Amino acid sequence: MSALTRGLTAGAVGTTVLNAVTYADMALRGRSASDTPERTVDALADRLGTEVSGSGDERENRRTALGALSGTATGLLVGVVTSYAHKKGYAVPGVLGGAATGALAMATTDGAMAALGVSDPRDWEASDWVADAVPHLAYGLATHATVQALSPQPGDAVRSPASTGLTFRSFLLGLATGGRTSLGVAGPVLTDARPEGPGVLARLGALGALVTEVVMDKQPSTPSRTEPGPLGGRVAAGGLAGAALAARDGSTPTAPAAAGALGALAGSHAGLAWRMWAGRKGSPFSEDWQAALVEDGVAIALALVACLPGRRGQRTAVVG
């Protein structure tokens, strides 16, 4: 895997974690989403002598999407910078490295806002700093850890190109991830039968995440999966799911990761279409939770079909 691919993957993981922490904070405190990304888009457009096109809801939707995309782009960029720094030997080890990566992402975002006159960090209160620092710290830890995990080490196995079957199974797992994001992790972890596979705590954590998502999916306050933030998280999780299957199989992750991400994109839209169809008047699924249970079953079945083959891993050569 190239440094660029490692960086993009790590940035996607970190961005997903940052979004998850942000949404958790919104759920716990009952606060609304920040409008800073949208105001940053407006300020940048003004600097460029243009404006976001459209009017009414159309313009607001476009501003929201552009704001989310700018955040994703920043996350990917910092991931790539971190990957190349690690490759050149400039990496800071452990938690300090994660904190440094988070600080870089935070400085990039806040610096842009300050330069555009959107917000002045010097005027922030302590609570504002905490609300900004905690998600970026989570981003940094996740991004740094992913770069380290994906970087080649002495003694690593020589990986073979991914087979067509593995790539197809990665697409199926991506479809499942589009329905339930946590299956991207839970599927490979819970079905891994290798002696060196995940431990009890990892399996319990994956199972807990899956159960939590299955419950939360039935709540009316859960945001739409096709909004920019949730959709980006599902696509990133699909890519990670494919990479996880490839790692277990001893294969290169590029094609499986791409197939998983594509599957997650398709699965997200297909799942939403199913829920909308099932919720129409006269449908046999008169309550949304009934359609959600059907989707649970389909997603889990797809994950099992994708993950059960090859669960004992493959033999690979080892290099010194």
C-alpha cells in the first residue's frame, strides 16, 4: 500500500471518528449542529467573488453539503500529510503522535476560519475550546493509529493480489455496511477464527457497537444515512471493511477497500429507498420499525455471506 493510499485511508477513518464524536456530543447535550462550516463556505465564496448558487432550501442544502465536503477534504489531507511524515521518519510515536495529528487538523480548520474572518479563536470560551479539541483529538488518535497499523513492518507477510471472490465479498460487506455501519467492523471481527484473531474485548466491543446501532436505527431522531456526514462515515466504513477482509485473507487491500466503499454507497441509498417504499400508505410494513427489522436481517445475512468464507485466514510468506 502506498503512502498516499495509507494517508487517504487513515484520513477517512479519522474523519469518521470525528463525526461520530461530534454526533455523540450533539445527542448528549441536545445541541444543534454548528453552522461554522456553512459560514466558512460563504466567506470563501465571497473571497473568490462568487456565491453559492440557488435559493431557499436548495441553496441551504448546497451550503450544508459543501461545508461537510470541506471538512472531509481537510481530514483526508491531514491523513496524507501524516502518512508521508511517517514514511520519512518524522512520526511522533504513541499518544503524542495522535495528539500532534489532531492538533494539525485543528490548526488547519481553525486557521482557515480565522483567516476568512468566520471566527476568532482568541474570543472563544473554555467550553468552545473543549468542544473543538475533543473531536479533533479523537480524529488525531484514530488517524495516527491507522497510519501506523497500515505501514509496512519487518516480518510482515508478503500479500498476494486480491482475488475476484474476495473483491466481490468485500462489495457484499460494503452493502451490509450501508445498512448498518457497525457491520463493517463487527462482521470481520466476530467471524474471525484465526488463532491470532481479535481478542474477547474487541469482539465484545464490536458486538456492542452493532447492538447499539440496531437500537438507535429505530429512533426517530436518528439522522438520514444519506446526509453528507453519515454517508461519508458509511462509505469509509465500507472501505475499511474491505481492507479488513483483505488483511485476514493475506491479500493487498486496494481492490477490496474500493469495492467495500462502493458497496456501502450503494447499500446506503438502497436501504433508504427500501425504508421509504416500505413506509408508503398501504404497505404491509405499517410501522417503520418493521421495515427496519427486515433491513437488519438482510444486512446481517449479507455480512455473514461476505465474512464466513476465509475466516481462518490464509498462509502467506514472511519477509525479514
